[in-house]
Amino acid sequence: MNIPVIAIDGPSASGKGTVAERVAATLGFHFLDSGALYRLTALSAMKHGVALDDEAGVAALAVKLPASFRDGAVWLAEENVTDAIRAEAVGDGASKVAALPAVRAALLDRQRAYRQAPGLVADGRDMGTVVFPDAVAKVFLTASAEARAERRYKQLIEKGNSANLAALVADMQARDARDTARAVAPLKPAADALLLDTTHMGIETAVQKVLAHYDLCK
Ligand code: C5P
């Protein structure tokens, strides 16, 4: 299979989602937001009353997750959950279920199925290391926890939510620690990934750097 994949990994609010979407739009590639699948799994567990540490129970939900991305929205069966999956509680739940090996295994084939012509830009934590180890270009986006918390703060305020910056920094650090320390598919750059620190970098510059890296690799 020679369909190109660009893998963009990094911690939450590093800007990778926006960068990945713009790179995909520029190249006319498909886009996979793998974090949304973990968020949908957590939301589904919460709705079904399945405990987030019930590995077999959550994995059973993940295997038959009625998830779809259409009309610019995210759906769980017939329910539009675009906003619901972005809630902090669901993000926190996602990082808990993402630490369960059976859940990661349950979502693996589903993620790989997004690899379709003419190409895929995949955004996540383990795109370059586990899901698409043969990706033609790999990028690891980082930014300081403070910078990322500020970005998340602005997003929340813009959407009319209330937010507490100090709590967001603490939450960001806790989630990073859990994502980095877990035994399966921990958050870490692939050995052959380009490292991009976006603490002082605008989104458009990051997009151009990823596109230039892809041009070099392809
Ligand atoms: O990227 P996003 O913040 O939406 O991801 C939510 C959570 O899902 C992350 O905190 C992480 O724990 C988990 N995740 C993962 N592997 C991925 C994508 C997301 O473990 N490929």
C-alpha cells in the first residue's frame, strides 16, 4: 500500500489539530483526528454508565463505536456530539480510556481504515510510532504547558465557556504525564520525526514547515 500518510503527533493544545487540518486541506488529503475517537469512546462509556477503568467494558464499546465525521460535525450514532466531546471532562476521560491496551487495540483498524487515496494527514499521540509507523513524513509538535494552557483558555473563552488558567495548566500537565507515562503507545516522538516547538511559532509557519518537510520526504 503506497498511499502517503503524514503523521502529526504531540501533546494536547500543541496546535497539531489545526496544523494537521490545514496541511490536509492544502494537499487535498483526508484528515484523521484520532483524539476524537478516544473522546467518543469516553463519551460513549459515560453515556452507557461503563466505568472508565473497566477495560473490557470500554473496549467492547470502542469496537462497535457508532462514530462518524460528516457535514463538518462529529456524530455518535445520530447524535451530533461535536461540542460535547470537547468538554474538559470528556478530554480527561479520553486520556483515561486511552491508557487501556484493549481500547487502543480496538481502535487500531478503524484508524488505519482512514488511509485512503490520495493521502492522509493523521493527528494524534502515536500516529508515527504505532498506527502508521510507515508514514512518509512524521512531525512531533510541542509547546510549553503554559503556552498550551493559554491557547486552550482562549478557545474556551471564545466559545463562551468559563475557564481558569491555573487549573488548565495543572490539567495539561496531569494529562501529559498520563499520556507520557502509560505503558502502551506513550506520547513520544518517533525516532524519525521532525520536532517543531510552536511555543513562539504561529500556526501558518508551522503549516509551512510541515509541508516543506513532506516535500523533502516524499
Ligand atoms: O488530541 P485530543 O486532546 O483530542 O485527545 C484526547 C486524549 O486521547 C489525549 O489526552 C490522549 O490521552 C488520547 N489520545 C491517544 N492517542 C491518540 C490520540 C489521542 O492516546 N492517537
